[in-house]
Amino acid sequence: MSATQTSADTKDSTRRPDPSSDGPRDPRVAQPAPPPAKSRGSRPVVRYVVLTVLALLFISPLIFMVVTSFKTPSEAASSSPSWIPNPPTVQAYRSILSSEGTPVLRWFANSMIAASANALLVVLTAAMAAYPLARMNFRGKRIVFAVIVATLFIPPVILIIPNYLIVGDLKWLDTIVAVIVPTAASAFGVFFLRQFFLSLPQELEEAAMLDGANLFQIFTRVVIPLSRPALVTLLVLAFLTNWNDFLWPVYVLFSPESQTLPAGLSTLQSANNVRYDLLMAGAVIASAPVLLLYLGAQRFIIEGVSRSGLKG
């Protein structure tokens, strides 16, 4: 082989592109076949099937509760429960709403008034306490916040006797005020709103201050409108807590007319141990406002919890 042919082969090899290189590839050179694409069509189907099964498991007790409320007394107490009433009837609702010994509508109104007023007070006091802890600088701020958070570790049942004595001295026993005011200050509400206030951009408050706004105007006109998701979330949580409260109303409410719905339904259960249709009808009445409230505020709850940094 001559030297001229050897040099020509060397130049030709240097000009030929490497198929494994990242540079432009010669279309005349055979390219390797691409790897087979992974099938992703089955993943969403499996996910939706799993979520559907979990949803059915969670809502099946609610469905059975509603179905049982439309059964006859004998069918509701049957040892072989069925998912379809045969025949469907509203006898349980008529009995529970027309009975003089169980004023369910009055209990419902008492619970609605107490839960709504308590939720508004919780949001008001928590917002006014959380904003200084989030934005203002004063001596002992960390200590105050630490003490507030430390009260979350105290079991609420320990406070029943002191609260009962205070309510008795104020002449609030057997009144609706007794289930509104004692829990109007919420340590969790202060912590929750403080975390949300810290996530707000401070530049907006500084701009309002440059425009001549004072702290109260900044709080009411800038911070509060921006904090609507957190405020709605805390409002719903406070409403549900007061609505479902059973132990405290039993201690401070005595007459049947002043009972709230959970405490009143307990007397209904003791008086009708085998009337499951009545019990389920009362449970439906108690659950309906809670479900409607959550469905209406679901968007605000998700946004408020995500921006406050809390994990459930």
C-alpha cells in the first residue's frame, strides 16, 4: 500500500461523522432504531380506578345513613341490611320533626346560631392577634407566640371545670352564650393565620404605608382582603368544631329548648334505642349543613392550607 493511499484513507476517516457523536448526523449513515416508547395509557386508568374505589369506601357510610333514614322501622332494624328501601318512606323525618319531646328544628337553630357566632368571633380574635405576631416587632414577641402555641398541647377536657365556674359566675348557664364565648379565642387560629400572614408580600404593606395608611388601615384594607382563603378556612374549621361539640353543651345546657343538635340527638338515641330510622334521619339533618359548607368553601380551604404551610 502506498503512502498516498494511506494518507487519503486517513483524511476520509477524519471527515466521516461518528454516529455516536452529538454533532449533525449524515443521512446516508444508518441510524440506530429508537427505543420503544413506554405505554403510559394505562397509568391514568389505574389511578382513576383506585381513587374511585377509595371514594366509594369513604362515602358508603354516608350513603347507607341516607338510605336507612328512608326505611321503615322494621326494615331499618333488620338483621340483613339492604341498600334500597322497600318501600321508601319519610316517616322518620315526619316523626323527628313533629315530636314535641324532641324539638329538632329548635336544636338545629341553636346549633346554627352558636356555630356561626363562635366562628366569626374566632376569626376576628385570631386575625387581630396573629397580625402583630407576624408583622410587628416588640419585646417578648417570640415568648408570647411560644406560650400561645404551647396551649395547643393542653387537652380541652382539662378546661371544662374552670370554664364552667366562669360561665356560672357570669350567669350564662343554660343559655346559648355559654357555647359561643368560652371558645372564641383559638390558639390554633392565631398560629394558622400568622403562618398565612408571613407568606404575604411585605412590599404591598410598605406601599400602603408610603401612601399614608396607618397600621389599622393596612390591616383592614390590604391584609384582610388578601387573606380571604385563610379566613374562610379558619371560619369553616371553627364552625365545624362548634357544630360537632358534644361534651361542653351537655354540661352547660339543661333545658330541652336550649340544647344544640349533637346534645339533643343523644337524648333521641337514648329514648329510641332501636329506632335506627330516627337516628339516621337526625344524623342526615346534622350532616347536611356541614357537607354543604365544605363543598362551598372547598376552593378556599385548599388554597388557605397550601399557602399557610400546614400539612394535614
